[in-house]
Amino acid sequence: MLTFMASYSRYILTGICVIVVLSCCFSLLRIRAPKITPALFIDKIDGKQYPVTTWETSIGRSNSCDIVLSFNTVSRFHAVLTKQKKGWVITDTLSKTGTYINGRKINEPSVIKDGDVLNFGSTALIFKER
């Protein structure tokens, strides 16, 4: 009886591992970005819109950022916008020119509201929440 259990236990454990891995894969495939645009930035000068499509959005000059601002005064990885329980939070990522909310420089993660003007270098964007 003991040898019977020992010989089949490796198959049972392998089967359990396969089931766990498959359920994790299916779970990851079901996670999708929001279908709506939860917020957007509007350039004060030309009205260009930058949609926020995820709950964590990187902002900067680098093409790997979610929102690309092609201006010399914007750092490659300038700031990060996240949706938290307390609202939308902007965090400056040690950029050279700083991040400003309504003309006030931020030094720590700060909550922003609909209609706030954010400056990334010399670029001024209006935050609109949907």
C-alpha cells in the first residue's frame, strides 16, 4: 500500500501544480486595462490631449513613458500619476526642473483634483478627471 501511494503521489502533485499554474495564467489574461479613459491631461497652449489609460501612468520625455512630452525641460522619467483610494496622486521622480501643481512645487506625492494645472518643466497641462 505504501509503495502504491509513493508511486502515484508524484503524479498527483504534478497534476496539482499544473492546475495552479493554469489558473494563474487564466487570471492574468482576464486582467485588462480600463475600457474608459479615467482621466486626461490637456495642454494649455495647443489643447493637445494626453489620455490617462491605466491606473499608474508614467510621464516624461522617454518613449517608454505612458505620456510622452517631447520638450527639453521635461526629464526622461519626470513623474508618475497613480490612482489611489484618496484620489489621483502625482509623484515627482527627482526631475531636474520639478513638478508643480497650480504653481506650487511638490516634494512628496500629492493629490491632484479635476482642473488642477500641472507643470512638468515648462509644459503646463490641465488635469481632467472623468
